Amino acid sequence: MYTDYRLNDENLIDYQKYEQIILTISKRFMTYGYTRIQTPMFEQYDLYTKVTSSIHQNEMMKVIDGTGQVLVLRPDVTIPITRQLAAGISELRNEYRYFYVQDVFRQTFDGQGNSQRTQAGVEYFGVSSPEADAEVIALSCQTVTDLGLQDCKIEIGHAGFFNELISEMNLTATQVKMLTKMIQAKNVTEIESFILDLPIGEKVKKAIMMIPFLYGKPEEVQYRAAEIAFTPNLKNKLEHLAKVVELLKLYGLEDYLVLDLGLINHMGYYSGIIFQGFVEHIGKPVLMGGRYDQLGNEFEAEIPAIGFACEIDSLIEASANRLVESPIQLDAKIIYDSACISQSIQLANELRDQNYRVLSLPSQKKVFNHQQSTCTIYLEEASHSLLYQEKKTPFVNSSEVVRLLEEERGTYNCVL
């Protein structure tokens, strides 16, 4: 996230929201056993051009290093993490859980969005199973609801469902691209015109025409999809989806779920379950993810995996009026007379050692500081006192003020 700090309170507030969201998301990731890692900002250009993905070369931000080698600013996180893991193992013997908070860089040509975006996501490398898929999807939903966005909807599809139908149609790459766009737009009229004269069987035509309607409540979509699942592979994919949905109900997430078998992710490495999350008033996904069991093959390794990434800027926008943003940045503000400077420094250090947020100011300068504090400590030559909720309590030494703060700790929110 890029922020201009030139005395702009709005930018400061946005950055505070950014930090709060990152902290909340990171805590949630760690509750599922994920460990934070980081990938290089600059990567070899060939890493992304030789790997199956849909990051167009024109979207990459390229630089030339001192040796003449072409590098790119990191346009994706999943690919370099997979490569790093594959460099150490050829096949999966243990599971690995990683999360990241990193900027990705992609050129934009429509004048919308930033070239630099912060993503927070997880990568779970482990045996492919409905249980693993459900856990990661549950984590994605809880990540959003932790931010107070209770109106979240998670749309779930399967990349293999559409791919299986495509394999039955013998289309050119251009035709696949055209059909993909029509299905993503759920343009029934154009889909019907497109497949009308294609030399494909009636079962395939019926299935393709049905895809835009395979959206909605899981039970209803599963029932309609079963009518067009004319191959064993299609049936297996629907059975897998059904198991994942049932497991997500055990997480208490039934009301958040939508099935969409027309969901097609632009990242070409997804091969199984795919999903994306939406919240009200944001016209694009705030998170996207899926299973990519074959990506490791690009690096000569068998490492099935599933993951997702949140767009932090979108979450900031979505939670603009919902985050509980306390304007109080300090636990205590110490106002001292010049004769009490030694006591002020000693008390401030003692409180900071206990993780209180403390600001110490000479009495003649207090008018220049407008930061709010939960309480105010006055160190005057004649007396010392602590002001909290308009109640002034005298004290003699630092141990007494620490005791007073500890007594009040349960009644206000300190960052500890």
C-alpha cells in the first residue's frame, strides 16, 4: 500500500486501518497454524513466462539489472512460493502452511486501480482432500468476518468442471477464450449462438448452455448440475463439491455459501476447487483462491496445494464504516512540571516496559499536542495525580500509579 504522508490526516487514518486489517488477518491466519514467509520483490522474468499462468507479459513491470538480466517486480506470490518449496522437495511428505503479506505489481491499462497492491494470503501444501479445501475456504470466510463484514458471500466453483466440458469440444485456443468470456459474463444469448453450429454432441451443448444457470444455493445448483454430468469426471467433481459444502456447514458457514459452476479464475494454474469472496457495496472480489495441484509440476515436484489471497485495499474500502477505530492512540499522557522531569522519565519508562502507550510532555507544551489518551497523569511539584473519566486520584510514587492503571485496565482497551 502506497501512502503519501504529507500532513494528510485522511492518509494517516487509511494507514491505521491498513495496519489494523493486517494485524487482524495475520492473527486469524496464525490460529490455523500458518507461518509467515516472504518472497523477493524482484524475480526473474522467465519464472513467470515459462509457468502456466494468466499473467500477461504486458502486465509485468520489468527492470534490467546490472548484468543485463530482465527482472520483474513480483506480479504474483503463489508461483515463487511454490518454486521455493519445490527447490527443496520433489514430492510432498509433510504438510506446509505459509502465509504472506506482500505487495504485488501489475501494470494497469484501463486507468483503474493501482499498479502496486498489497495482498495477504495463505498457501497450504498438503494432500488434496475435501477436508483441506473446506478448511481453507472456512479460513477465507472467517478472515473477512473478523473485520466486521458479516455480509460476506463465498462463491465456490470447480475449475475442472469447465475444463472437462472444453475437452469434449475440440475448440481452438481462440474459441476457448471467447467461450470463457461469454460464460464469465453469463451471456446466454451469445453462448447459444456460439455453440449452435459447432460439431459437438447434444449433451455437451446442453451442459454448456446450462452453466450460466448453475449459480445459487448449493443444494439447488447440485441438483441441476447432476442432470448434465454425463461423464465420470464431471460426476466426481460434483461429488467433491458436495463433500466440501457439507463440511463447510459444520463450520457454521452455510449462510455464506453460493455455488457457481460458471466461475472461471483468470489464473491459469488452478485445477480444482476455486472460490472468491464478495461483500456489499464492493463490485469486485475482496479475495480469490483455489486449488493448484499441478503447479508444482512446472518445477519438477509433486506438491498439491490450495490457497487464497485478500486484496487489502478492497478490504479497507469495504470496512470503511465498520471497523471500530478508536481515536485514542495513547494509554497515558504524562504532564509534568519542569522540576519533575526525572520522575516523568522514570514513570514513562516503567509504564512502557509494561506495554502501555505513553507520551511525556512538559506542562508548558501540552497545548501543542492533541493526541487523546485514556488517562492523564499530572506530575506537579506540590502533588501527583491520575485523571481517568473525570475522576482525579492522587498518588505518591510510580508503583501506586501502576496499580491504579492495572485496576482500570479491565475497563478500557489497552494494546498489550
